[in-house]
Amino acid sequence: MNEKRKIPKLIALKQIIEATSSFTGKEFFKALVKHLAEILEVHGVWITEFRSETNTLNALAFYLDGKYVDKYTYTVANTPCEPVLEAHDICHIPKNVVDLYPDDPDLKPLGAVSYMGISLRDAENKVIGHLALLDNKPMPQIPEVFTIFKIFASRAAAELRREIDQGKIKDRESKLERLVNGTPDAIIEFNTDYIITQVNAAAAQMFHLPPGEFHPLRLSGLFSTPSMNKIMSIVPKHATLSNQHGAVPLGDSFTCTTLQNETFPASATLSTYRYEGVQYYLLYIKNILDQVSDKNRIKTLSMEATLLKEKVDSHQFNFIIGKSESISRCLEQVSQVAPTDANVLILGETGTGKELFAKAVHQVSHRHDRTMITLNCAALPSELIESELFGHVKGAFTGALTNREGRFSMANHSTLFLDEIAELPLGLQAKLLRVIQEGTFEPLGSSRTQQVDVRIIAATHRNLKQLTKKGAFREDLFYRLNVFPIQIPPLRERAEDIPLLAKAFFEKLSKNHALHMEPLAASDLLQLEMYDWPGNVRELQNVVERSIITSKDGKPNLDLPPLSGKERQKGERYDPGAILTSVEIADLEKENIIKALNQTQWKISGPGGASELLQIPRTTLTSKIKKYNIKRVAI
């Protein structure tokens, strides 16, 4: 710097201020170093940012010998900049700077002779960079120059602090944007007037709209009416309903609507915040269409698996067990009605096997190559039975997210078995009557009529005639179903079938449990015959299975409930817990022999004979027949 050509302080200040006032950021730094170098007539001026993790200085702007230097970074150690960063005031080296810092690799190539620098600090007095100048000639100490240098060092520090803060803000905004737009869930911001103010990228994609076009769209344009009503009911209560994170889970019963009027199911969460005195709300939307579709697919597969299992189960014995006259009569009725398309009404107490007879009718019919479809009218709430029977279309009711095929559609050209028909609501009985009469129906929520060819087999344990008199069952529907009634007898009225059923259950269930069991003894079979079986065949199967599960050393543990008064009258001479007299034992043995003879059609010996059944020698059985004077006419 030429001391003789000193520029007046105010003029220099004015020139530099005018040259840099219109700039900020990087452009300000470039303008500052250029005009400082020119006005102070020095070889070079640079401003840097300090990187403490590497102890280096990176030039934000460097003006040297009339031109800018790009990408200048250097290590602080062993340079004249090192004491600058440690001091709070100007560090001035008027001459011989190369001699003072011989290990600085850049001073000599730059032709440096003198140096001056001052640290730039943040609000916490932490070094963030420095402003420095060098000259290729000695630099005398001129107070005006020092003052100008300090003033613009302060201005540079302020601008660098602003740049650092702005960089932090941009970094936070970038992270927030990546976080918000990186999530697959839609985020929708709206105000107290339910006007959408902004959305993330996922919301724009989910609702088929670029982000900028959401404003000023109303929130109601993106949700079904029930879903929007739920949001509007929750918003005023947000403060009381929110969890510890300030969010209110709204559940997964939402239906969203895109601007192309496409709908999809969603789960939603609501939160809120205030900004500049204005209340805003955020909706976090998750599209659960795939989950719902998967659930429906699983449900369909489960239904198919159940139907297949039912079909396999129906062949587990390959026939209906029983030789009694009443069962033979029922099987004859099955063979009579099965080849026709007549509706069948199967009546009987709970547990008598009504569904098994329905399957028998179907298997003998010309529809046997298609699976029989089953619906238990008592197993579903009344509001769901209509959808199960006739199906529904998408949007027919809340939660109807996809089209669903009903049992009538599934049973087309096959058989539909309606168990517990008496439990069908009156409102649906009329619709069922129409299908039976005309073979047509409309799925729930649809105006399109479907034509079906379905055979109806209904079953109930209740007295439908009495229900029609009470107005609980439509009389016209009763007569439509009662074309061919089959009355299944209770187990107590076909006691001769009990040993056959018990042995069949015992054999099958022993294999299922992989147990080697001794067969049921004659006393076990007699005990089973004495019981009244209010639960019918189903109860018998349960009792046999329980005897297998609780068996000891391969011997079944038969455990029947206590006999009722009626049962005691029927079997008063046999009480397993009582001490019997010799006469009572003889009577019991005589009755047991008579039953064995009747069951084997009086075959005394040989395979399947009474002696084998009773597990006694043929000669002993013959002797006892004579002893008790048993005649073949005995029943």
C-alpha cells in the first residue's frame, strides 16, 4: 500500500459501501474482497469460513492480482492466519512475512511480503472464519486502513453468520422435506375452515393431483360424506382426545375419493399446531386397499377351504350310519327327492345330523359335481345376512370397499343349504321368497338383476307352523320350502343305532388321536343306550371323543352326565354307582343278551355274532339263553 496516496477514510468507506450494498451472500463476499483490494491497493484480499473438524480455512471469495481465485482451501497450522484465529483484534505483519512463516507453502509463490487479518466470530464468540489481505510490498500501520478493515470485517462476519444460519435453515428444511415427501403416507394440512393449505408428494400422488393444485380445495372433496363427518366431529374435540404425542388415531374406516372419483379405504391420524396465531390441522392418510384386498382374498380362500373341508367331512364315513327303521325311512326319502329339483325342508332336533342329510340329497342329485354352498342363518348378525346371501357392490354401505359375491351367486347351478332357516329376519324372507319363485335377485346396493338356478335345502330345529301362526315366519315362504319335508328322528328314538354310531366314532377318533385303544365293552355300549341323549348324535360323538382323551392304559373312560328322571325310569335297574343284587345283575345280563341277539339278527356264533359281540364263548351264550328262557320273538 502506498502511504503517499492515502485515500481519505470517508471516501474509501463510501466507495466500498456503494460497491457492496446491493449484494448478499457469495456475491457480497466477492464484491467486498475486490473493492477492498482495489481501494486499499493491495495484492490480494480473501474471506474464509473456518472448518474446525479439519482445522482448515476455505475461501468464500479470493481476489488476487486483479482476478478471482477459485476453490482455495488450506490448513491453518504454520500460516500467519493461525494467530489471527486465536486473537480478537487485527494481526498485522508489515514485512518479512515469508521469513516469519517459512513452512507456509503458499506465501512465497504468492509473492507475499506483508499480511493483515482479523477473525470473524458468531454470536457466541466462536471463530467462523477470517478476513485477510496480503501485499507484495511492505504494509505500514495506517489507522484509517485499520478502521476500514475492522468495519468491513464486522460486516463480513454478520453476512457470514447470516449465511451459516440460512444454511442451517435450508438443511433443516431439506431434511424435513425429505422426511415429509419420503413417507408413503399422505400428509394433508388444512385450516379451521377445512380448506387444504398444503400437501406432501405422497398425497398428491395418492389423490392424483399435483401439490400446487390442492389450494384452495376443500377437504370434503377428498373424503366420502361419512368419513368427512367423522373428521368434523373429531376436530373440535382434538385437545381432549389426543394422546401424549398430540395425535388422535381416527381408525381404518375412512373412504377417500380422488379427483377422478376413484375411492380407496384408508386409515387416518389427526394432529394440530399453531403458526403465527393461526390453527392448522394435519391428516396422516394411509392407503389400506392392498391390506383390505388381502383380507378379502384370505377370507375367500378360507371360505373355499371351509367348503372343501365340509365336502371332505361329508365323505368321512361315506354313508349315514344307522339300521333303524326311522333312519331307513329317511334315507328312502332322500333317494326319492334327490334326483328332482324340489326344495327340501329338513326338520329335527339340534345334533341329529340335518346337514348330513342335506349333503346326502345334494350328492345323489344331478348337481353333485358342484360344491354345495352352506349358510347358517343364526351365525350372522341380521344386518350382514343380506350381504352374505345376495352379495353387495362396492360402496353399498360403510366398509363395502370391494364387490363381493353372495351365496346365491356361488350356488348357481348347485345347491344352497340354509341351516336354521327359522332365524332368517322377516325382511329378508320376502327377498328369499322372490328368489325361490323367480330365480332373480339384486345384490345389495345394485340395481342390476341377476338370474340364478339354485336348489334350496333348508333346515331347522324349530316348529315353523307355530312360528307362522305367531307371525314370526312367512306362511308363503314356509309352503315354498315345505315341498318335501324330511323329519330326522332324535337319537333316543333309535337306540338300536347307538352301538353302531359309537363304534364308528370310536374307530375314527382313535385314529385321529393316534391312540391304540381297547374296543368299547358291552357294558359301555349298554350304558350309552341307557342315556337319553338330549344333544343327539353330536353329543354322542363328543362323549366318545372325551372317553378316548381321558383313557387310561388304552381303556376308554366313559363319563356320562347323571341320568334324568326320565332316564332313571328307563334304566332304573342300571346305575353304575349303585351296588346291584344278584337278581338285578341277572336281569341286566338278560337284557344285554337280548339286545346283542336283536342287533345280530340272532346270529349266535361266528364273525359278527352275538357271542363275539358279548365276548363270551358260543357255548356259554347258548347256556345263558336257555337259563333265561330267551325266545327269538323277544324285542
